[in-house]
Amino acid sequence: MDFGELRNIQDAIKIGADLRHCWFRGHPKIFGSLLPGVYRPPFWSARENIEFWAGQRFRLRAASYHADLPTWDDYVSWLLLMQHHRVPTRLLDWTENVLVALYFTVSASEGEDGEMWCMDNGELNWRSANWAACFPDTPPIRYLAAAAFLGKEELAKYAIEVHCPTINGPLALVPPCQFPRMAAQMSRFTIHPSTDPQEQIEFLLRGPSLVRYIVPANAKRDLAGHLARLGFSHETLYRSLDALGQTIRDEIIEADFEKKPPPTFPGTD
């Protein structure tokens, strides 16, 4: 599963350039796990049907804050909206851009090793449901999203209605870019069934769809500096005034840079 250490920006760029069929996710610490928020402590064991009640409460109360909301039964859009506003859901964030994932790996926990995951999303979908690319209107995606909001009897009827295939594990979802942050981060998601968390981890780690690179703690500072100069900052990835403020706080404590001439490459004069 582990494919070595990632210490320099050139290696990250090579990974992203060569693996156009892969998605990426970065953790500032070594977690060794890929679970959506609703299946992590303290939520998973807090109460029965916690996902259902989180969804119901959000949908019932969201209208008092915002008028432009999904229809009641647009389950995929509700999950995306909840995820955007930090409600625990069965969605797990990924990105198509390896440098975005690397930013999240190196932007915190400077004294600890981080990890960057690389996933073949197409291979995962074939293993999980014998399906290729998955979009919001794809039957298994519609079913997994509805499972967060419907009771067992309603869900069984819904599965027949949408012609849902057998689902064995998480699916990779290409979402609509509903928010500026999603576009900036080139957001993608996995959507997970409501099975035991340990079973989900074991399913993901089986097969060739997933590998991990370790980012050593002593490489994080240099990597963060290179990413900032390439335009990957809190400001550009979160697109808000708060994010702009965070980027400025980082910029004003940076050391002065050393001027260097542009590099030469073979074939230049």
C-alpha cells in the first residue's frame, strides 16, 4: 500500500502529471484510515441513526438561513451542502489536483509526518458496483445518498425505483461544483455505505485502487513554501475573506526570498 516518501515538489508534480486517472487526499498526520465524518468518533457511536437525524435537522432548519436550497428529495445536493457546512456526512473529500492534496498534507502539524493518498477512482467503482464513472444521477449514487435520509422500508422501495445494483463498497462521485471552494480545490468525493467502519477500511485497502505516500515532517516547511509560490494557499483554495486573512498572516512572517535567474532546459539558446 505504501509507495515510499514524498519529499520534494518535483515528485508530487510527476505523480499528478502521470496519474490523470487518480484522485488524491492529504492528511497532516498519519491516520492510516479513510472514513467520512459521520463514521468517525465521536459521531459513529454517539447514538443510533445519527446520520438520519443530522440530515433531518439540517434540512428542517436550513431554510431559516438560506432561501436557495435543494428540493426535499434531492439527496445528493443536500449531502454536498451539509458537507460544505461541516455537518458530518457519508462523503469523504478528494481532489483531482495532487498539489491541492499536498497542501492539506503540509499546512498543519509541522512536527509530525503526514500522508497523501492516491486513488484510482475508476477501479474503485468497478470493484464496488461494477460501474464506471459516477455522477449525481447515477443509480448507485442516488441510492447511497438517499440511504442517509430514508428509513429501511422507504429505502428498499427507492432502490427498486432507481434500479440500483448491488453495492459492495464506497463509490467515487464526480459532483457538480456548487461552491467556489469546490471549483478551486477541484473537489471530488467518495460516498460510503452505512456498513461497519472497519469493513469500509478493509474494502478500500484491498485491491490496487489505493496507495499512500508518507510526507516526512522535516520536508513539510519546504514543500509548503514551494506550494505557496505556485499559488496554493488558504486564500486560493477557500476563496473567502477569512481565507485571505489567513494567507496574509502566513505571508508576512515569511523570510525574504533569494533572487535566482530562470532555469535553462535542453533545446534553449
